[in-house]
Amino acid sequence: MKRIIGALLILVGLGTVSYTMYMRYQADKANELLIARFEEILVDLDELPDTTDPSAETPVLPGDPVEEVPAGEPAPTSPSAPVKTAEELQKEREDVVNNAIKNLKVIGLITIPKIGVYGPIVEGIGDKSLKYAVGHFEGTGLPGSGNFALASHRNYTYAHYFRDIHKLKVGDEIRIKTKTKEYTYVVTGTKIVLPTAVDVLNHTDNATITLVTCTVDSTRRVIVFGKLK
């Protein structure tokens, strides 16, 4: 019996690792596809809705989602299922990723040299947006105007662009590229807040940037502030 339980635990462990690797692959592939399509599908910032109260639609800062297999994505192959070739698996996964990101509005690219971040920014902070990219809080400022607030995960299963933002120091640069212009912000400070502290999303008269992610235990939020250089 102990051997059976041990074998089951090993199988569960292998399944968990395989699933994590699969989700990591999806996020990485989506990142490649989004960046490759950047110039083609980049949304003009003037086309975005002009709202002024982000806290009304975002009462709680985002946290890491429960890691479940999203609807429409292939479930792990059972032992009795036909074995697919590497080419078939790659095509299947790329189709899933293409379908998942086809409605995302890419509004820019973010680069943070200090922590090696380079990735797409999409409009909105829904699960799909944050699964594959950095999300822009709808209703907050746009690059070069007001408080440009962004969120991303820090876990390894999904896109984790903000995993290391706690390492940023005053003076470090955050670069944003849009369809028409490039902006450079410099970090002015960091702090940790409760998920309900939506005041970090408040409008600012000057051009600023706010980065938001979870603490490791997901109970609070790590915030990085910056101003336009």
C-alpha cells in the first residue's frame, strides 16, 4: 500500500510539473506572438475610452488567479489517448495561444532594464490580459499624461513581468513604447499596501507611472511609483 501511495504521489507531482511547464510555455509563446504582432495590431491611444474613475470599476487590486485549465484549452492527455507528434502538439498549442490573444488590445511595450523586463502592454487587467501580458488599468492615465497604472503577475505559471519589481530603486528607468512615441520614467519610490488601497491609482497632474503586483503570499500588493523623465 505504501508503494502504491508513493507511486501516486510521484504521478501527481509529475502531473503538476508538466501542467506548470505547459502554462509557462503558453505564456512565453503568447509573449513572442504579441511582440511579433506589435507594429501590426498596436492600438492608437486616442482610440481608448476616456474614463476618469478607475476605482469605480476596479475595487480591488488584482491578485494571482487560481491556476485552473481555462475553458477551451486542451486537457492533459490521458494514457489511452493517441500520442501526438511534437509538431502536432506545437501547432495545437500555438492555435490555443493565437485564439486566446486575438482580442487583446496591445497599446505598447514595456522595458525595465534593471530587472530584464521586455513585454507587451494590453488594455485591461482581466485574467486573460494578465495571463499573457502587462495590463493597463482602464481609466487611469496614458503614457505621458496622468497616472499610467500597470499590473502584472509575479508567479511562474503565468506571465510574470513584475516578479522582481521589488528590486527597483529610486532612479531606475522604466521605458514605454507606444505606436507614436517612446517615454522614459524614473522610479521615485516603492511601498506595500493592502489590496483595497486603490488610491494608488488616483489621477496625478504630472505624468507618472504606477506598477502593481502581488506580494509572494498574495495578501498585499507591491507598488512602484515613477515620474516622466
